[in-house]
Amino acid sequence: MASTQMSSFTSSPAVRPVVDTKSPPATDLESGYASGASSASGSTTSLPLISLTKPHIRHLNQQLERMSVQDRLRFVKALFPNLYQSTAFGLSGLVAIDVLSKIQSEDPEAPSVDLIFLDTLYHFNETYDLVDRVRARYPNVNLHVYKPSGAETAAEFEERYGEKLYDTAAELYDWIAKVEPQQRAYAELGVAAELTGRRRSQGGQRDKIPVLEVDEETGIVKINPLVDWSFAQVRNYIAEHNVPYNVLLDQGYKSVGDWHSTSPVKEGEDERAGRWKGQAKTECGIHNKKSRYAQFLEEQQRKEQEQLAAALQKVEIEQRVEVAA
């Protein structure tokens, strides 16, 4: 879906993965970025080559680990072009929004970091209320809302894709409601680097994530600025700085996603224990090493190949019958 406001980055040069033949051997190359075709006249619309090798990423992470959240955000804001923050307005994301607003006040003329919100159409009403309160609190932050293709409401989603798809075909639901809109946002906005709210203390697959990593599928740099903060640290910041937050937090919800797959967390449980409770699942496909989007496409390709093989076999049998006749 179209973003709700025009981004201040729309005139920025988009970056794309490249192969740098002068970089270290392929086994050591993690990712590379460059602007569009360079101009001989030295146009400001082209960016210098940025190659991120594994040793370089290790070095960056060593430095970032020693920084405060504020300094991490200042650093990546200066380092990476086309930087956005992807958020579902959880506590970590809200802290990052507030810190970035304070950094922005130091230099109001500098480009701001826009927000990307994936509206699955199944968020809690309390979440939508929070989105409105965040917009009111931080009016200078552009928010881009992406919804499932061809649907503006849950009713339209169910008419197009079926009722309770999140139960009957969970992986397909993740792709339609979350991963495809995210990929669309990346393409339309020219995202090169993305801030997330992931923290090690959230448990699950997040317990060893670094501050900075490169998504193997998209080549996009992901930065987790609050990676080493605890839930208590995040909540204390929210209270101390009077940051708007989801009122469901006060009802035992420590991590809030879609209403159909989120429940309160008991004392002593992991912070994300309320997400997909009772299922062998901790991520929706957006942050998986191999996303459900890729798995879905592979499955579709496999089915198409099987159908083609069956059709060819049928034709071959029919030809044999004709020859025999």
C-alpha cells in the first residue's frame, strides 16, 4: 500500500548489492553496497562503494558493543544511507523513536529516520490507538504504513484470502500479512539499512544476535540498537521519559503482535513467551535467517515444476497412444 506521507528520503540515491572484485575472497565477503551508476561529473546523487566483509562487520560490532544506545543510533544514522526504522510500536522500538527524536533536535535540518509499520489488519485496537498517540507525540517523524496486498480491512483480507488464514495456513498468512508487505516497503522506499527492536533478553532465536548484521536474502543491513538492554531497562526508560506505550503492557503483555497470536506472559516466562503460545514458533518470518517468504516461493516453484512434469508426462502418454493406434 502507499505510504501515509512522502518520505524525506525519496530523493536519496537507492543502494543495491554489488560484487566487488577487489574485495577479499568470496568466502570472506558478507555484503556490498553501491549507489546507482556513477557520474563522471561527480554528481552528488551517487554514493561511494561500501563493502562489508565479515572482518569489517566484526570490527563494527566490537565498536558498537561498547557504545551507548544514543551513540549507536548517532553512528548508524551517519554511516548508512536510506536508513529506516521498522516497528510494531513495541517498547524497544518506542525507546529508539524517542532517542532518535532527541538526536534530531540536535540538528533539525538533518534527515530524519522514517518509520515503517506493517499493518497486518489484525493488530489490537490498543496498538492502533498507540500509533495515533506516537504520531501526536512525534509529529515530525514520517510513518509509512504497509498493509496486505489488496486489503484495507480484516473483512477485505478474509474475503480475498479466506477466514482464519492465520490458523488454517499460518505460513501463508505470515507471507501475505507481513513478509510481502515488508519486501514491498523495502523496494518502494529503497531501504538500505533498517533499525529493529530486537533484544537478546527477549529469548528464543534472539539470544545471540549482534548489534549489526546483514540480511542474507535482501542484503539489507539490520541494526539492533537496544540489543543488550533488559526488559526492565526498556520499561524504566519509557517511564522516565514519559514515552507513550501500549496499555496492554499493564495487562501482562510484554510483547504485542496480532491479537490472534498474542497472550499475556506469566511470571518467570520469556518476554516473548506470549507470542504463538503452544506452537514451535518464535518468529513470523520477517527476522528468520531464511524467511517464510523464501520458503513459500520455493514451495510454489516446486508445485509448478511438478505440474509441468505431470503435463509433459500426459502429453507423452497421449503421443504414444496415437502412435500405437
